Amino acid sequence: MPFFSFVLNNNVPTNELNLLKDNSILLESNKKYFSKNTKVWKLLNSNNFKSRLKFLRQEKHTHIGKKTNKILFCLPPSVGLGDVIEYGLGVKAIEMQNLFLKVGLAFCEPAICILKNEFNLKNIYGDFISEDEMKEYDGVFHFTSQIQKLDSNKTQRQNIEELIIKYFKVSPYRNKISIKNKRIKRVSIFPISKSPIRTLPSYILNDIIKYLDGQKLYIDLILDHSSIISNEIEKKLELNNIKLYSPKNLYELNKYIKDIEFGIFCDSGPLHLAKLYNKKGLLISTSVNAEKLISNLDQIISYNVRYSSNFCEAPCGLTNIINFNGKHGCYDSLQKTNKIVMRDANKNILHRGDLPKSYKYFINNPVGCIKSIDIYMIKELIKKSLNH
């Protein structure tokens, strides 16, 4: 998990670093920056970038002291939209309690516009923070170093917000939104995650779509045409009588979710956006315990797969397939228990090794918990929710 600093020989716009162009900034020459972006770390270490690089160093995490007045919270690398929102909720709760004179949040690139516009957080930084900006704080708080359970979040999914508010002993932050109870006419389905073991399979989607169509409901299906997983799922979908959407960016996705009537979600970013706006819906969760995702939330009900084998018991807590000694999969497909994996594996490479190259395989060959989704139970929960 890299945390590093660097200095460039010349100005470089961040879109030249294969990052999102929506939030492109200019990295100035002879200025020290800090980052946790793994893609940037690899690029700066490559031979192709040596001539543009003056300085590169891996940094150590420091712990805050008791007399910290101005605190900078640092997210771990490679976090998805949903996790950033959960971290943001925790930081907003801290800010609301006035525990510190100044609160900042760094390395939150996937959800900057949400943190600015919906949480009204003022001191936020994307993939980079300069040394001058860092010096504005007298304490730096790395979540995965100071809240132990967050260090294993990818292999044992945690309730991020809950851990943060318990650590700082503050009350949760919630934006009060009034809900109008009206008859649901349109259902929006969000089946795509960044992981093949949390994404809803095409045959389940086709059954859900047929059921909703039979109930004379309008159906929106939200995909992501920039995703390997989404494009592979789409090949096998029966797209009659539905509207297909692929938001171009987070702004479009957020705007759409604000207006949904009822959502069907897997464990993904859209679920966490829907939570912000107190939307009604159903969560279909496979490898992750739904209670970790929607605890104390009445508007979204959940279905959690119950599956067990000699190697795992769902929900196992994994958020993605892992790399175990060069082989990709989950505990069940690798035929290795959690105990064996955690004992024998190099924990630093569990989430490395070009995992996306195996995504198509696991979409077309679902793991045990995915295959155990009970479509009859899903239909019953949808029926119950729509009639509530």
C-alpha cells in the first residue's frame, strides 16, 4: 500500500498520468507532492518517466498526538466510490462535533464532487496533496494504521463509518431528507460492481427484469460501458422493454440516483449514493455481509446469500477475488480456507497481480455464493418492498 512523495523536473498535468480527466490538475515542477495512487507509483517507478522525475520516496505513516488541533485524514489507496462515501460520512461526523480547529480529507479522488456538494467538506484533496498543503495540519491520520480493522477491509469488509464514529466517539451524520410515499412505477437496477464476486449475474438479471415487466413496471438498467465486467454481463442480457443507461461520470450517476423511485443494488457505489438520499430499494449481497453496508437503514431491505462449502461460508467478507500464489479466485474457487490463505499468502500481493484479467472468467463461471442466489426469494422481497 504505497504512500509516497515526489518532485518533478517539469510541470505535468495529471491527465498525462492516466488518471481521470474530469479532475485534471497541474503538478508543478520543483514542488513536493504526496500521493497513494498505485498507478502513479508504478508510472513514476518506470524507466519511461525517469527523465521527468527529480525525487521519489516511499513515506511512513505517522500517528497523531494528543494535542492535534488541525487534522488531515488520509484514505487508503485504491478505494472505490462506496468506501469514499463511508469515509466521508465518518469525517463529516467528526467535523460536526468540532473536535478539531480544521479537518481535511486526502486521497479521495473517486468522490470529490460528492464530498464537496453533498457533505459540504471544504478541505478535500484528490490523488495529490502538496507539501505546503500538508504543512497546514499538525496531525496526519491514516485510517488503516490507526483503526486496525480497516487495514483488512478488502478481505473482511467492515462498516467503515461505524468504526470511525466509534473511534472518535461521535454521533453519525445524516442529511435530513423528507420522503414522500407514493406508488412506485419505475425500478432502477444497478447490477455492476468493480468485482465479479459482488456483481449480479446475467441470468439473475434476466429473471428480475421479466418479473418486473410482468408487474407492468418501467425498468431502467444502469451499466458502465467503461467496465470489463459490465460489458461482459451485457452480452447475455435480454434487453426488451427496458431503458439502458451508462452514466459518463459520477456527476451524471449522482444526478440520476437522486431521482430514482426504487433501486435494486449489488454492493457497489450506487448503493452508497442511494443511502445518502434515503432512497427505497433492495440490496442483493453475496460475499459481503449486508449488515456491514446498510445497518440502521430502514429504506433499503437486504438479501444476503447463504452458502457454505469445505472452504468458505458466505458472506466471507471478500470484496474481490484475490491473488493466492499466482492463482486468482475466492476461497471456494481456490479451495483454500481463509485460515490457510492468511497463513501462507504474501498479504501485500493478495490484491495485486493483474486481477482484472480474470474478471471475464469469473463473470462466465460464477463462484459458489453467486450461484446460490435464490431468485424466488428475490422476487418475494421485491414484491414485499413494492407493496409496502
